[in-house]
Amino acid sequence: DAMVIQNPRYQVTQFGKPVTLSCSQTLNHNVMYWYQQKSSQAPKLLFHYYDKDFNNEADTPDNFQSRRPNTSFCFLDIRSPGLGDAAMYLCATSIYDSNQPQHFGDGTRLSIL
Amino acid sequence: DQQVKQNSPSLSVQEGRISILNCDYTNSMFDYFLWYKKYPAEGPTFLISISSIKDKNEDGRFTVFLNKSAKHLSLHIVPSQPGDSAVYFCAASEEDKIIFGKGTRLHILP
């Protein structure tokens, strides 16, 4: 089955220690998204890629970076995680068309010690 | 400021009855609206959508209604089933971005 896969499902890191979350897709979608979701909040878009074109949201902290080495993979790097970065991180993909739904992975829950 | 609002954090409905989830939005430029369903420990899954040029879209037990003048949409589930217990996110699209509401947790009671 075509899908969006996020690894790991649970990640624990120390305050200030860099961490990388990964996302892969078999849907061959050209757009990939990273969202941050905190408890009882709406998923918040951090950035997205059209193919290799990177689009950062204006309020995404500089602490968050992303890489997309190819169509299938996308990474979220948090350079110096703070306690406020503990959240669920969701990856999604879509076809480049404004009227197409996004397909989500199951997320990575990040905890900061 | 929230552009997509789901004002009911939770809703309980008897099995077999109709569930109505509501959503309001502020941006008149939104041209496509979606509902997602989320179970615990899983990502959101797409449920149903509606274009801004329509006022109703139906898919089996699920119907979405759009009232553009009121900037309001609703999701009707009838009849409600135990497997419908989940968090439902309303979302709205402008160009390439989707803005989500905070979600409504639906409990289907036996």
C-alpha cells in the first residue's frame, strides 16, 4: 500500500541535543509538509517543499531546518531542542494542486529531557 | 489569530443518532474545505471535502455542508457508529496551504 512513513514513532532527546526526524513516502507526491502539533492544538505548518523548492512559514523558528534529498524522503532537523519543542511532528504529502487532500504519516512524538 | 475555528472541544452522541460537527472560518479566500479524522497514535486521515463552489457534498454516511455567507461548514455523520469515535479536524485551503482547526473529539455512546 502506498503510504507516508515516519521514523521513529517516539523520540526522546536531551535539551539542546540535535535531533532528526524522518519521513518517507511511496505516493510519489511532489509536495511534502512538516507540521508541529501540541496537545489540544491545531497542527501548525512549519514548512513545505514543492519538489526541491523549500517554503518556510514566517513564524517557524530558525531552530527548525529541513532537507529533502529526493522525492521520497524529507527530514526535519531541530538544531537545539528546547522544552517548548516537545510535540507531535506530522509529515504529510500531496499532489501539487490546491484542491487535493494531504496524506499524513502517523507522526513522531518528540520528548525533551 | 485562528482562521479556522472549532468551538466545541468535544461532543457525545448516542450510537445510531446523527453527529453534527461545526466549523467556522474567517478567510473568505479559502476555496476548499476538508474534514480529517484522527485516532489516537495515528496521523489524521482524510474524510471528505467540499469546494467553495458547492454547498453540499455527500459520501456514504458523511455529508459536509458549506454556508459561505456565514463562513460556516458542518460535518454530519448519520447514523453514528462506535468506530466514529475520534478527533475530527476541520481544515481550509488557500492555494497550497491547509489551515487546521483545533479539532473536536467525538464520543459515540452505546
